[in-house]
Amino acid sequence: MIKIDFTKEIGKIKAMHGVGQPPLYGFGNDCYFRYLTDAHIPYSRLHDTLGTYDFRVVEIPNIFRDFDADENDPASYDFVFTDWLIGALMKAGCEPVYRLGVSIENYAAMKAYRIFPPKDNAKWARICEHIIRHYNEGWADGFTYGIKYWEIWNEPEDGEESQMWFGSAQEYYDLYVTTAKHLKACFGDSIRVGGYASCGFYAEIGEKAPDWAMIGTRFQYYVEYFHNFLKHIKAENAPIDFFSWHSYAQPEGTAAMAEYAKKTLTEYGYSDVELHLNEWNTAPDPELRGTSFASATAAAMMLLMQNTKTDVLCYYDAAISVVDYAGLFDPLSRKPCCTYYAFKAFGELFALGTQVECCADETVAAIAATDGSRNAVMLANLGEDVKLETNLDASRFVVYLIDEDHFFTPTELNPMRFTLKKNQVAFISDDTVSICE
């Protein structure tokens, strides 16, 4: 029996349905951004934006092209393409999470170009400062967007084996300390600074880890790196507003890693630091794109993580692309896959705003929400077909289904008693839900 009490408020529905990258198909074309708006997507993390080899947007070397130039001179910066991208996101109601650094270089083992430590950390921090001033304070014919989250680099853990940081752990720690101190001194609490986009903590979750995460010593090193990072910033009294990390485990394993991250941060005195899972995907295999498994596991991830310490999730990613990880859209038709509608469903909870009591057994993941007049509950079933009973009034509520055959489809199912199939998502609402075409 699933019992929902829409009068018993628990807290706010958090931003569990952010994404990485926006749904671009050709630069300058934001016609697909309407899907961000329709799903109430709160954040788009800008990492690997427009592909690994794009030399126009977001990256520090794209914006500040000559490191020897004067960082105080607006003429040293090229904001044109990033201005368009961020402007289009803000117009869509989706705030960027701005990753300060560079994108992955998949063939770094052959030759690396941009993933080396800056030759002057202090100057690099001042370049970041001017980028923030451009977007938040109007510097260099800029804007006053008030972008909140500024992340220092991405997945620096593997040293010379990495595709994102050809430097030592100590060199990254030093870059973080210098940059975080400088940016917080410049902007205070008007921005939130964090990092370091950890690869994750698979070594700490035992059998809940994917099989590939149990091979070799690198996964234990990720854990050691985490502890050493926290020790270093604590010794240096460096600020951190949010800690970001990544997971390609299934929902249960990811929730276990979230608990480990929370516990570890608390041990080092950082219990108030926000926790961001800002790169995740439960079905990156191209054969799983558009399947019921992909949409149901994504839905379950958002629902389970809502009840953890985690503050923000960003799925990797929302690009319209043939790349394995781009799981929200069909790259040929450019139409949303069923996984997109899992995000749309959680977005409806997010728009309602307030989480309420929802008592369900462990057969399904479930979250309910209200805005005081409208009410809804979202369910995801990863197990075998299950017969559900609820206390929802059949005369008021409608059951919508999401799977590879149902794209947020209204049904005639009785919300008081129905079968939720394996890898199926249900959204039950007492208000009509519109779908973006």
C-alpha cells in the first residue's frame, strides 16, 4: 500500500533533474531549449560542451586565448560564443553550472593540448575572476545573470594517466586553494565555489559497485585523493561551498556513494557543504538509449537521491548527439526519448515545490509533492511487475505512464489499484500535465 499525505510537508523538492550540456543541434540553434523549459530543468553543467574539440565556448583557453596577455584588458577575452550559449540557457530558465577549466581530451595518451596545470595559478584565478565579472557584474560589455555555481576543474584524479589533468595531485590542490581563495575574496557569498568533480567512490560500496569498478587500484586511489584533498584545503583554510562528484553506478550504488561522501565531509568538518552529483548516467550503452530500462533507472536515481544529503544532480548529458552518454534525445529525429520524460516528470514535482509524506515499501521508488492546491506522486519500478494500491482518489487523479511505449501518456488506469510493470514509471497527478511537442 502506498499512502500519501499531501498535508504533511517534509521539505523542498531539490534540483535532482539538472543536466550536463544543453540540447544543441548546430551552434546558434536554441529551438530545442524549449524542452529544458518544459521540464523545469534548473541547471545545465557546462563541461565537454559541444564536444571535446570545440574551440569556441566555455573553456578558459577558448575565452582567454593567449595566457601571456593582460588579464585586466577586456580585449584579451573572446566571449562571443559563450555569451550566446549562456544567454540562450538563461532565456530558457536554465542556469549554467560553469566549470572553470577544460574539457576531456580522449586521446591525451597520444598528445595532450590543454589539460596541463596553468603555468601561473594566481593569474589563472584572476582570469576566472574576470569571466565571473563578465557574466555577473557586467564587466567587458557583459551581463548581470547572477550565476551561482563555479566549479574548479573536472576529474583531476589520475595524474599522467588522466584525460583531464596532466599534473600531480598536489598541483591540483594548489590550483584549487589559490583559485577558491581568490574568487571568494572577490565575490563573497554572491557565488558558490567548489570542486573537484571527483570520479566517484566505487571502492567504498562493495557489491553495489559496477563490475568494471572492481578492477585495478585506481578506484581506491579516488578515495585516497578525496581524503587528501579535504586534508589539504582544511590545512590551507580554503573555502568550499559545494563538493562535486560523479557516478556511473545504478541508483542503489550511487545512493551508497552519496552517503559515503556525506559521512566523509562531516568527518573533516564540512557537514554544511553542498553535495553535487553533477555527472551521472545509468544507461550510457548506446543499445540502451530510448529503452524502458534507461528511463526507469534515471527516474529511480532522481527519486532515491531526493532523500539523500545531495543538493543538485546533473545528468550526463542532454546533448543531441550520437555520443553514448547523450541519452535524452534521438540524434536522428531530434525528438525526446522516454528518458527525457522521466526528467519531465521529476520537473513537475520540482515545480510543485514541496515534498510530502509518501509511505511505500521497497518494491518501488516514490516521491510525492504539492504546491498547496495541486498534488502529484512519481513512482519508478525496477523490479518485476508489481500490483500497487494507493489512497489516491480515483475521481481526481490521472495516471501517466513513461516507458519506451509511453511518453508521459495519460491512461485510464485506476490510481487506487493498478499494475506497474518492470522498468516503468508512473506519474499520478490531480492536474492536467501538458507535453512540449
